[in-house]
Amino acid sequence: MAERPERSRNMPAAIKKKSPPKLVSHNGSDSRVGRGLEDIKQSFLDNLFYGMGRAPMGATRNDLYTALALTIRDRVLKQGVETLETYAEKDARMVAYMSAEFLPGPHLANNLLNLGMTEQVREAMAQLAIDLDDLLEQEEEPGLGNGGLGRLASCFMDSLASLEVPAIGYGIRYEFCIFDQVIRDGWQVEVTDKWLRLGYPWEIARPELTFEVKFGGHTVTFNDAKGNFRVHWEPETVVKGVAYDTPILGYHVGTCNRLRLWKAEAVESFDFSAFNHGDYYRAVEDKVFSENITKVLYPNDLALQGKMLRLQQQFFFASCSLQDMIRVHQVLGRRLEQFHEKFAVQLNDTHPSVAVAELMRLLIDEHLLDWDTAWHVTTHTFSYTNHTLMPEALEKWPLALFGKLLPRHLDIIYEINRRFLNEVRARFPGDEGRISRMSLVDETGEKYVRMAHLAVVGSHHVNGVARMHSELLRTMVMRDFAEMWPQKFCNVTNGVTPRRFVAVSNPGITSLISSRIGDGWLRDLLQLRKLEKFADDQEFQRLWRDVKLAAKQRLAAVVEQRTGVKIEPDTLFDIQTKRIHEYKRQHLNVLHILTRYLALKKNPGIEMPARTFIFGGKAAPGYTMAKLIIKLVNVVAELVNHDPDVRGRLKVVFFPDFNVKNARHIYPAADLSEQISTAGKEASGTGNMKFALNGALTIGTLDGANVEIREEVGEENFFLFGLNAEQVRQLKADGYRPRDYYEQNPRLREALDFIASCSLAGCDGRLFGPLVDNLVQQDPFMVLADYQAYIDCQDKVSQLWQNHKAWTRASILNVARMGKFSSDRSISDYCREVWNIRQVLVEVT
């Protein structure tokens, strides 16, 4: 084995002296991290005995799962230590990925795959009379996000490690994550997600790694001994951020990066003086206040207190993360003027954008850099990913609230804005409208701080997440900024990791693909193109259908277990699983179901291939219309599934609590993927990629990444319908009248009237009145305008489904041509076009 490279000469002596000893011999013979069957079994039993204090006979399923997780964690952390050592030796430039959301999903199966140990561990457990699949099912999922944003962040962490890019993810360790969803009487009910109640074996607490974060108070100005103007922040409150690390291992490489999450704690958890005076509440008041900051994912921000807590969360993790980076930078003996040469910080959406002002504060107030130097460092450190085209989703904070919570940062933002607007005036003299639109402070009514504007001004690159989204970002949402800094804007189309969403979730199709083209496609997804030559192979088509049927049978069993609804695996599985939102148009899907249902009621003899419609997704707790759509789906399911006239022809299911763990049943089983959002509203989407990679055909609009998916898989293998983004804008500009569509289309009118009537399982006819009224009178997301095109396109779906060979051919070609949509490709684009960062190879020992 090659000798390890010599340590960097400019590394501080303290670091050289503290080089950690090797934990295992290079030949890997130590049973604690060995990969042989006996090593695995012994390590597992040691963790069960000495880590859990259990004997196999008295162990619960969670005891067994935890012991196995610790066993695999040992092997992962070995690579983690080697990775940190290598980064220190090479003084590697590092990506810091800052995101308020991460949805990593379960770690055990993913780490087994990345280590190449799945079958060894399965056999080792079998020899101990333990079913590995049973332990995999036990694992809790950390739901540290709402959906696509957090799942994307975790895909990127996977790809960063797999591509051997030095990186660390920064986020929040929410004690209570996105709620668990249960369905009661057709309604969504939110249940607290207590993901930490049984412990979480993958994380490592770092109680010695803490930073203070300030809130409130006031600022004091003064001149220092050299006569320089300075500002001192006197906070009202100080909380402490404590680090928790989760190792993120790459696929079949030595690199193991970290996801570092911050938990808020009180600087002093208990006030003995107050307690001794009998004031028992005040004795723990600081602890309660501090820990509330990371208590809940996205508290409801309709009230002022909720808004304040969300801003506290965002600033808290931004400040902790930046202080941590500065700590690392200084330990390596580097000057802060070089900070941007060490860290490339990616702001994942607007949530961490307050980091622009916080880095300026840290550099100017705490480390005494001058403004121009600090601003150069800041703008060469940050890059910003925008994830939305919807103005209401571009965060802005009331000025009074922001100033009360972060008075020093408001001063800094004012100064950034003053200097920036002077640039705008010099570039576009006399254009006061542009000044107003571009200002970091919205002064058109109640004053707000525009966080997306702060992110754009403070970053060296701004990217959208699909080609269409990036173009709309440049030409509409951020047009003024793009005109001023065209070189700042670029596109990086999203991607997903094929390891978790194919290899782990769909072992059947993984084995079939690898049997024909080898397994190199899991590291280079473009190799899937080799499958094209098998698209017309009858034997391969038969095997492909067998794999799909097996996945559908597994999903059918899970659906029956969790909902009581029995579905037939040989029907067309038509699936729409994503966050419930009006712009994603689950209600358009329901209109199609009712159109089919009413047609069958009138004429039971019409030709109509059997379909099973499966919905899944969570509505935000305060989003009334989205929760009403969930109720509508369940009421329609109750009607359709119990009507003997359509038995065997239609089934409708709402799959509860859709998350990363449950998705592993759904993506492999889909025949048709519903990607039917209003054109121009979805930034990218990643569910569309996961479905297509598992062999589902897509029915969708020209929205988000659908545009590029259609280009890649071929127009003939994609069911396109509906208005495009320009047609949507033009129709609205011309005065869109949804009632005209209602009145002129008998089938649409029949379906809407049916929803509004008392015919749906005897429901109160007024229940869905708000939904129907909204569609007929306003229809902000053009459901009625796209209805007929959608119905016609669904007829084409039915026609192709009846030709099994043609459908299977299209399914194979969909998978074969999805290579572009790997998150590995996305990360490669970021490394090349945004971060200017390279691989650092870590030895596998």
C-alpha cells in the first residue's frame, strides 16, 4: 500500500503534533471494523452486550437494530477519521452546504450499500437468526425538512461524498421534525414526530463544540484606540449552539463527510438563585427559551411569535455555522482575508441568507477587518440557489421584527443597501423604479427586508434548479439583478442519487440492469444508455415486467396493511406523491378520476383499462385548501372503492405519511408518474426524476425539470399536455375567465357539480364549496383551462397501456435516458461552474 502523503509544511505545529493514532491496522484485521462474517457477528454482539447492555434473548427489535447500526457506524467512522486527516494534510478547499432542511432518510441500508457490505451483513445476521429486513424496517427517519428542498440537500451530500469532494453540511437539529401524518375520517391529522425518543445511533454529540448566538438588545458605536469606527452589539439574550455530527459516506470510496446540525441550549441551564428564592419557573426560564429555537421544524408563522421564531432559527444556524468555519480556518493558521479561498458556502434557498450579514458582522466587529476587505471576502464566499418562482415564497421579514431581533444586522443591511443602490444609480441613472424594485428593503408599504435580494447581492453566483426555472428567474423574478450582473446567473439542473432511489429502494431492477450492463452505472448514470439496445428484446421486456409486477405486489401489500384497501397489482398504478399544494394540482387529478367514474356509471360497458390511483403527501398544517384536497381525495376513494358498478375498474388510495422511508415502496411500483403542476410554477421537481428512473412513464406539463426529462427520454415516451408558461401568462393577461370553461365543457361541469353536491358519500354539500368556488371564480393555477387537455392525454395513456410491449419499451427507454438527472452530475456542475473546487482522494484502508 502506498505511503500516506507528507503533511503540508505550512500546517501549524500544534496540528502536526496532534496527529491522531491509527485506530486499526491497514490490513483491516481488527474485528471492530473487519468485513468478514465472523468480524461482523462479533462486532454486532459486542455492541449489543457492551453498547446496549443486552443479551440476544432479552433484546428488543430496537436493541438489535441499534447494535447493528453501531456496528456499521464503526466502519463508517473509520473512514470519517481518515477523511478529516486527509483534508487537514492537504489543506483542502471545502464546500459548506447550508440548508434549513435535510431529509437524509434511513441510513443503515444506504451505508451498507456504500460499504459494499449488504450481503455479508445479511448473511451474518441470518447466522444469528436475525432478519436484516426486519431491522431495516425498525429505523426511524429524521424528517428534518418538508420535502423536495431537504431531500435535494441530502442527495447533494451523498454525491459530494461519492465524488470525493471535501464538504460539510450545516443545518438544524430539530427536536420535533415534520409531523407524522395520519388520516382520520378522511382528514389529515398531524401527530408529533418523536424521532429521537429511542435514540439516534448515527449522530455523535460534540458538547465541547459550542458557539454563542446573540439576539435583541442594542448597538453602541465608538472609536477604537486607532481611531477606527467600531460597533459593539449589546444583546438582550444569548443562546448556545451545540454541534451534532452525522457521517455521510460516499459510494465505494474512502470519503466520509459530515452533516453538522446545531441544537440550541441555554448558556446557563439552571438559575440556582431564582430556585432558592422559590421562583421555580424563572430557574429554568432561559433553558426553555433557548431550546425552543430548535424545538420544531418551521413553526406556524401566521402569528408574530411564529415569525420571530423562524427568524431566530435561521440566524441561529447561520451564525453557528459561520463561527465554526472561522474556527477551522484559524486552527489551520490561515488569515481571515483568505476565508473565501478555504470555504465555498452554498445558500440552499433564502432560509440561510442572513448569513451574508452575519459574516460581515463577524469579520468587521469580531475580527476587525475593514468594510471593503470584509465585503470582498463575503461576496467571494457565498453562492445562492433559488428554489422558487412564487413571489410569496421569497422570504421577507418585517423591518420592525428584524431590527428588534437583529439590530446590528439591520445596520449592516442598510449599509450594504446604500452602497449597492449607489452602484445601481451609477449603472441606470434616473431609473427610480428600478431602485425601488432592487432595494434590499421593500418600502412600498409596510417595510420589509428582502432576503432573496440580500442573497443575490452578497453572492458571486445565483443559480436556478432547472433550465426553464433559471430562464424565468433571469427574465422575470430577478430580471433587474440579471440585467445588472448577467455573469452572476447560471443554471444547475437538480438531480437525485441513484444509490438510494434505485439501488436501495428497487433491488429488483438494479439487479436486472446490472446483469446486462454491469454495475458501473451507479457511479456514472450515463451508462444507463447501454440499456437502449435491450428495449425491444422480448426476454428482457418479460423480465422487466416481472420486476415491476413484484414491486407492485410489495406496494399492494403495504397499502392493504396501512389503509385496509386491497389493490390489484395487474392494474395501471397511476401515482401522484408530493407535497399537497394547489399549484401541484392534485385536484386536477381528482377531476379526471371523477370523469372516469361518472362515465362508467352511465355506461358500464365502455372500454376502460383498470387503474389504481395512489396519492400521497402532506399539507402544511395551516394550509386549509390543501387539507381540503386531502379530504376530497379520501371522500372520492370512499365512494369509488365501494361502488359495485366500477369494481375492478377503478380504485383510489391515499397513502398516509409519505416520506423518504415510505417512498421506497412507491417509486419502484409506479407505472404512471403524475407531474401536472401549472407551467411556470414548479422550480424543478425531483420526484419526477425518481419515478422515471424506476421505469414510470410521465404525464406532465412543460414545467420545471419536466422540460428536460421530456427532451432526454423522447417526446414519444412522455405524455405531454396543457398550457406552457408563456400561454399561462398570456391567458391571465388577457383576462382568464374559468367560468367560461365550466359552462362550455359538459364533462367538467358535471364533475365539479358532483363535487359540490351531496353525492360524495353523503357528505355535506357545502364542504367542498370553497374549493369549487375557487376553481370556477378564480382558478389561480389554471386547473379548468388544462382540464380537457389532461383528459385527452389520459386517454392516450390508456391506449398505450393496453399494448404491453410498447409500454414496456417506453419504460425501459425512460430509464436508459435518465442519466442526466443524477445528483452526481449536478454536483459536478456546481464544482466546475460555481465553487471552483476539486476532488480530494481519501485512501480506503
